[in-house]
Amino acid sequence: MEDWTNEELHQMLAKVTQRATIDCEFRALALKDGTAAISRMTSKPLPKNITYKFVDNAGPTKVIPLPDFVANRSDELSEDELEHVAGGDGPPISGGWSKIAPLQKLAKQSQ
């Protein structure tokens, strides 16, 4: 079975929701059996460990999905996450303004 990328899955879900807005029979199927509705839109096998559920968001009660819960998570980033955010895959940057000032001077001279 081929794995789905997040992009492929989002595209497929967009197709299902788009069709469900104009096809009453398909909408009923999506509300009853989300996996069957998705399977009608693609021949690619869906992951077996995930269930897809569509809900009708019409009326006064609105459904807002929450993101997945992350247990044991603090508000602070780990060292690895900080390195990734700071572009830490490359060599460390050092020198600060002492390295930038000569570059600015060279740029002005070349203008």
C-alpha cells in the first residue's frame, strides 16, 4: 500500500468536500461513511488505521476540530527545535556585527 503525503490527503479531502457541496447523494454518503466517500474519489488505498468522519456544519451548532493533543509538551522549544528554527543544520554563525560591517562597506563601494 502506498503512503499518502499530507498534501495528497489535503487535496483529496478538498475534492470530497467540494463534491459534497453540489451532490446531495454523495454528501449523504460522506456523512454516513467518510472512507467510502473518499474511496469513490480515488483508487489509491487509504491507510487502514485511520477513520475519516465528515460532519454537516449547517445550522446553529458549528464543529471546530482541535489540533492533535501533544502530551508532556511545554511552551519552550527543545534545543533541537531551536537549532532547526535558527537554521541550525549548517555551521554556526559567529562574528556578529564585526563580520557584517565590512560587507556593508564593500557593498557601498561597489555601487
